[in-house]
Amino acid sequence: MIDQTARLSRLLQLATLLALVALTACGGSAAQPSATPQAQPSPTVAPAPRSLVVYSGRSEALVGPVIKQFSDATGIKVEVKYGSTSALAATLLEEGTRTPADIYFAQDPGDLGAVQSLLAPLPADLLATVPVWAKSPEGRWVGVSGRARTVVYNTDRLKESDLPDSVWDFTDPKWQGKVGWAPANASFQAMVSAMRILWGEEKTLQWLNGVRANQAKVFPNNTSIVKAVGAGEIEVGFVNHYYLHQFLAEEGEGFKARNYFTRASDAGSVVLVAGAGITAASQARETAETFLRFLLSAPAQQYFASQTYEYPLVTGVTKDRLLPDIQALHRPEVDLSRLSDVKGTQALLRTAGVIP
């Protein structure tokens, strides 16, 4: 059997080559044939590859291998500053035009929207790689992978038919003591931002108060929620879909949890994106575009689909077999660029008393 690491390495090397070819094709700088002989220029030394600075709200465990392969294959030095998506967005806003960052790689669209004024317009052909819903309407950031919100449930305690159509119904007292959430998590906050758009402030606050009144257990992140559901500590939890798939890959399909995508078109099954943009302050625009084209090439997208279990956003890439087709989800129609009011969402969470 071919070693998995070696296979991924070859896939990612191909992704880089495809990205470089695409960038060259888009640059319009190729020499045109001439009717008369031209003097040949003196040999010159090629300039050293530019370096890139990436602010990554995605963890090193998830995106480090992709970034390293890009650097290894191109010779472009990539310096990565890892941190929470919201903290890095705050850093960008503070630094403004003085930022050293060339790329902002965020785990959710809310913080991308919050810093959109600091991002440069992206080429139309690059934006055309992904669906309309998965990019900035202003063309300043592009989705790299899809991440559906879902309800993870314990299969010993519940069947899918036991779960309500809408995430709203977890305010019912029958769920008291059975629910887990991570209110400080950026993706959870993006889901609440979607609720504010779909339901309005008052109903969203009622939902937060209702779930809190049901003594929802607070967790630091999605991973700990899925682990607790699988162990039967809680019956359901609000998470991103791919965390369950990580447990299934490590522990097998006997793991006692599965994902449920709500039947109602509400924020419980909103599909978010991890995405990236190029800072307007960047002095390495072409290199940064090469990096984005690499992330959107088919082999790199296959890495995200196969290794982080996210939805690929380009055509011709195979998703994980346990994932339903994205078209089959009852996902609400939400303009992801409108999720940028992170501060407003956090203020509502404080009003409900679920974050300090």
C-alpha cells in the first residue's frame, strides 16, 4: 500500500505546480513570437523568491502541512503567525496599513468581513473558482473550504428522528442538562450572527436565554463537545461538522456519535467557510496570489476534503463518503459577508450572560 504521507506530499506538490501554472497564465507576461529576429538579452540571475507572512486563524495542525508543502515546492519562505481568528483580526485592525501580513487566513467569514477594508481586491478568475455564496461580494476574500454547523448527538441515547427540526427547539425544557456549547468559539459566534440575520435580535436573545436556562454545559471548543457526546456525558452539542469525522477516523465507526443537520433552514445548519484574503498593505501581491491559487487547486482541495474532512469548494474534488452532499443540506440563504458584526454578536452573548 502506498504510504499516505508520501501520497499527500505528491498531491500537494502537484497542487503547487498547478497554482504556478495558473498564475503564469493569468499574468499575461509571456513573450509573443516576433516576425524579425530579436537580440538575445544577456543572462541574468533570477531574483530570489519572495517571502510571505501569513496570519492564520486556522490551527497549525490543520493547515501547517499545506503551508509547508507550498514553501518546500516553491522555495518561498512562509512565516506564519498562528492565533485565534478574532485575535488576529483585532491585530490587523490595530496595525492597519503598517501590518507585516500578506495573507489573512481565517476560520470563519465573520472576521474576514470585519477586516475587509484592509484587504485588496482579488482577481476575477481566482474568485470564479468557488461558488458565489462562498466569497466576498466585494471580491476581497475567497472561501477555501466549507464548514457546516451541525448538531452532534449520542447514538446510544438518541436516534436522528428524536431530534427537532429546528435548532430553536433546544430551548424546550426536555433538553435540560443534555446540551453542550462553546459560546467563546468563533464558529459558534458566527452561527449566532447568522441567527441575528435570520431571526432578529430579540428571537436570538430568547434562544440564548432558553438554552442557558436549560443549563447547557460550557466547553472550550468543538473537540471537547464531540468527545463528551461520544462518552455520553451530554446528549447533543452544537459544533462544526468535521470534528466528528476526526474522531471517526481515529476511533472507528463504532464511536458513539453522529452529526445531524437540521431539517429546518435555520442557522443550525448554516454552511460557513474558512477563507483568506490578501492585505492591501502587502508588498508581495503576486506571491500572495500564487499562495491562494495553490489553496484552491484541486489537489490542495482534496487535502482539505480527505484530511480535515471539510467540504471542498472547487468542482471535481471528492468529499468524505460520510458527508451528505452540500446541496442536500437545508442550509439557510445567508450572505456570509453580513456575519462581520462580531462585536454585536459578542455584545448579545454578554447580555445573555453566556460569555464574560
